[in-house]
Amino acid sequence: MIKINPLSSLALVLLISGCAVGPDYQRPAAPTSLQYKEAKGWQQARPQDQIAKGNWWEVYHDSTLDGLLRQVSISNQNVAQYEAQYRQALALASESRSDLFPTVTGTGSSTRSGADASTSTSGQSVSNSHSLQASASWELDIWGKLRRTLEENRASADASAAELANITLSAQSTLAQDYFQLRILDQRIALYQKSVDIYQRYLTVIQNKYQAGSESRGTLAQAETQLESTRASALDLSWQRAQLEHAIAVLMGKTPAEFSLAAAPLEATLPPIPQALPADLLQRRPDIAQAERTMAAANAAVGVAIAGYYPDLTLSASAGYTGSSFRNLLTLPNRVWSLGPSLSGTLLDFGATSAKVEQARAAYDADVASYRQTVLSGFEEVENYLVALHTFGAEMQAQQRAAASAQESARVTYNQYQAGMIDYLDVATTENTSLTQQQSLLTLQSTQWVTSVQLIAALGGGWEGSK
């Protein structure tokens, strides 16, 4: 008949009851808004980063961009680093789960020992010892310390997954922004080259007039200055383009020498902003999910710290055989066993446990503040990008009219110069104005494309509602 220790019975009852010290996690209230100031149809944020976002960049309908962005999740080294950290967090959670179950170990040994004749009256003394044992130990999770640890590590793994998603989205959006800036730079460089060709023709005409004595040296110098200044500006943009090309290569996990992107027109389609944004978009932001799961992990850590006030109860058992003869080792006379609980706890630590609890609670409060600030920053970002894109429409139209008027003014002024009505200084001035207005238009377009990508990233990867 097996006798059950009363202490073990009590521990088993407490274990089954599922008692766990520390606060159960409840998501704290975060700053919310029924709708965006710059867009209708918005509701409060609740992390839903698990919603599949798909290839958000497909809204631009650019096959080259599509090919580049698909390589980010495969070859980007920052993404690879955080993917490995996520696997590490999963493994840590699995390790914590295994602590809830007994640990079983086995040992076997065989030794032969002897003493020299000088120390023995009967000559050399030889003895054999053989043993085969198995042991088990189980820390009973009476106060929920192990379960809180598992809860903490699972939340940390979820936070790591969200961090991986955030890093991936960041790398993808950065590449898309670099790509659109590079394509606009192609147009700006082409515009400068076109202007260089025009100014070269102007210079040729003025040189001919100067040699014929009908034009001054000052006019010739002005034409030369205009030409070389435009060439210098084109070279400066070429340097900027090279940097963007190098950045794109690194984002795809390649060296700059391995990658090149030929100049080409921008054939993408700028997606229109919906009149009403679905309510679940900001909820998908991975940085908000990361902050929320980090907060959950910190809450569980409070429970782990509080469990330090209570003793740990471990059940241990071992059984096996030991004897001098290996042949008769597995017989009843050679059997040995042990069974019993072990209770250990801190009797006096001069406030160390209390300090750990306060540290855990303070860390949780800090994570709550971080979570709320992340939500606030998310609202701010989307508001800023929305108002920027809404403003760009009218601004682009005004800039297009300004560029067209400047081109017409330059054409009329040059015709007047050819007719001998004005000096070349007027031509140079209007041509510079026309070039500046056209470059400003392209710069504004570049900002518009970049802001479009930033809005998509701020919404967690697209503005399509969840399916």
C-alpha cells in the first residue's frame, strides 16, 4: 500500500486549482480617436498585426518595383537577423513550457578498484561496483511562477514576431521610397541634359555673333556660365542617384557592385487615397503590436517577481540497482530507491524580493507609457501623411501652371532676343526660371510618391480592409 504525504497532496490540489500570483493581463486603455481629422471612417486601435497584408506595393503596378521588393524578405540581412531572433524567442518559450513537466534522467556506471599488496594483508584487494539508476524531479507550479514565465516568454515571442514584421515593412517601404526618388531623379537628370543641349545651342549662336562682332564678351561669358552651371547640377543629381542605387542594393542584401538599375521613365501608377479608410488599418501596425505584446510580457514578469515571496516545492524520486556483480545487478536485493518532496524558500533577503517586484511593476508602467505613445505617434504619422497628400493635389496643379508659364516666357524671350529686341541676360534669366520651375515640379512629384509609401507603411501595410 502506498502512503501519500499530506504535503504532496496539498501541493497537487493547489496545482490543479491553477493558482497563479500576480495580475492577470488586461490591455490598458490607449489614446483613441473615433475618426481621423484628415479622413473619415476611423475607429480606435486594437493590435491586429496578424491580419495578412499581402504585397502592398502592388497598388503601384510597377513590375520593376515588384521584383525588387520581393527580395527584401529573402535577402535583407536586417530581416534575417530579426528572423533569427524570433526563432530564438520561440525556442525560449518552448523551453519555458517544458519546465511545467517532470525532468527524468538516467545514469549508469561500472567501476573496478583495488589496493596494492603493501596496504593489504591478503595481497591485492580488488572490488567491483555497478549501478543503473533513473531519477525524476518535478517542480510543482503552486504559485504560478512557471506559468507566468511561460506567459512572459510567449508574449515576448509575439513581440519578436511583430518586430520582425516591423523591420520587414520598414525595409520594404524604404526601398520603395528610394526607388521612386531614383526614378524621379532620372527625369530630373534628363531635364538637365535637355537644358544642357539647349544652352549649348544658345552658346554656339552667341559665339558666332561674338566672332562677327555683334555680341559682347559679357554676353558670351553669361551663356558659358549658364551652360556649365547646368552641367554641374546634372552631375550632382547623378551622384545622388548613385547613392540611392547603392541603398537599394544593400536593402536587397547585395553589394553595390552587384546591382545596377538602368535609367528609365517612371511607369508606376499613383494610387488614389480612399475617401473613407477602413477602421482596422492602424490596428495592423506591427510597432503597435510589438509595444502591446511587450507590455503583456512585462505584466507576466510582475507575477514571476511576486512568486519570489513563496517557497518552491519539488518532488523527487529515484530508483535503480547497485551491486558488485554485473550479472546479478538487476535483482531485488540490489534495488535502491528514494522518494520525497523538497521545500525551499527565502527566509530573509532584506527587501531584495520586494525590490524585484517594484522593478517589475515600474518596467510594466514604462511599457504601458511606451504603448500609448506608439499609438499616439501612429495617429500623428497618418494624419501628417494624409494632409500632405491631400495638399499635394492643389499644389501640383499650381506648380504645373507655373512651369508651363515659365516655359512659355522663356520661348517668347528667346524669340525677342533673336529679333534683337532684348539682351541675352533676359534670356538667361527666363531660361533659369523655367528650368527651376520644372525641377520644382519634379521634386514635388518625388515627395508625393514618397509620402504615398509612407502613408501605406503608417497604416501597417496598405489601406485595403481586412478580408
